[in-house]
Amino acid sequence: MTPDELLTTTRSVRKRLDLTRPVPFDLVKECLEIALQAPSGSNRQDWHWVVVTDPAKRKVIADYYADAWARYIASGHSAGALYADDPSRAAVQRRIGDSGQYLADHMNEVPVLVIPCIRATSLGAGNQAGLWGSILPAVWSFMLAGRARGLGTAWTTLHLRHEREISDLLGIPDGIAQAALIPTAYYTGDTFKPASRQPLDEVLHIESW
């Protein structure tokens, strides 16, 4: 797989996660070793990674996720609703919504849940770009490394509605913030392709807005 192919075909995988095939822990560690090569602010490397494979703990996390998903849908802020005035885009977003529902229904069956965390002494209203910019590139590297090894992943954050409860469940100490929840499993098939995106000219600004 060329770098361009890897970067343009690493998709959020939900319905095509293989929920029956175990994922070797050493393979997850291999992907995390690659993730640790990502940049971080001032090279502080304040990240931590919680890998959850225990079925009982996965079930608790999945229940919290399902509750957060239900609240999200009930709020009317689902992706399909947001693009109701754009039929073509709304159709795509409805498909994403369907796959999101599938993931919420089956999260407890995903063999590996990865929760990237970062040391955060303050989460005030100030500029947090430096904080999250010191963990999100590493998470993306983990997802790319997984894709190259036959693993599918999806970027999710809805569980953060219950971050305190999940921190208590997993023994995550105070001062450590969760950045995402990455369901990880082998994927089925290999027909991933670049997604439809806005034309570059619509979002590109040269010299000024």
C-alpha cells in the first residue's frame, strides 16, 4: 500500500468490523509503538494508552456509549439532520448514522477498545490546541498503522459524556483526560476507497480569507 493509498483509504470502520476474530495484543502494541513516533507539543509525550479487552469492562463502556449515542440522536443533532437542506449530503450522512447506530448496538462485541489519554492539568476555556494537538496525531498514526495491518478503527468521542465513570472503571487518575475511544478489530473485505469530499477550491484560502 502506497502512502497516498493508506492516507486516503483509512476510513472509520463500523459495520465491517469483524466482531468474531480475536486481535493479538502484540499487534495492538505494534500499532501503538508506531503511534508513539507522532509529534507532541515541546516533545513532552504526555500521552497514555488504555487498552481494554476484558469483556466485562468492554460491556460497561459499551453501555455508557450506547446511552450517549441515544442522547445524541434524541437531541436532533445527528449528521443527517444537520444536512437536511442538502439531499445528496444528507443521504450520505444518513448512511453514516446507520453505521453509527450499528456500532452503538455492537460496541460490547468489539474485541479491543483503545482509549488514548493525555495529562491535562487544566481544561479551561483557553486555547486547547496545544493540548489536543499533542495526542490526536498519535491517535491517527495508530489508526493508520492498524489499517496497514488489516485492522479497522473508528474515531469516537461520545463516551466522554461519561468520562468520569469510565475513568473510575479503568482506574484512570485525576489529571488525565481521555481524548477518544477507538474500537479496534480486523475488518472484513478490502474495498475501501477515498471518500467524497468538498472540492479543495471551496475551502482553500491563499494569502487571506
